Amino acid sequence: MCAKVRRPDTNLDINKNIACIGEAEALEGIKRGLADVGAGRVTPLEELARAFQKKHEIPRPSR
């Protein structure tokens, strides 16, 4: 986990702060994704795959 972001004194500090910002953004994205799942705002994989195959004219695999 990132420590409190402080005013950078060196390039190393700047890189650490950039990494912490990236980590915070990633965690926020995960939280939004989990909220979407909880609220039912998701597309089943099978439905997504069918739509993708149709859009890109990919033949369905035979079973």
C-alpha cells in the first residue's frame, strides 16, 4: 500500500507518488466494477462472445 502522498523532493519521490496515484486509480476502478456486478450491470460472457463474433463475422466453432 502507498503511504501518504507528500510533496516530492527527488525523482524517486515523484516516481513513488506516480505509482501511488496509479494504484489508487486501479483500486477505484475495481470498486466501480464490483459495484456494477452488485447492481447487475454486467453482460454474461456467452452473450458478449456471440455479439463479438457476429460483429466481426467470426464463425461459431462447431461442437
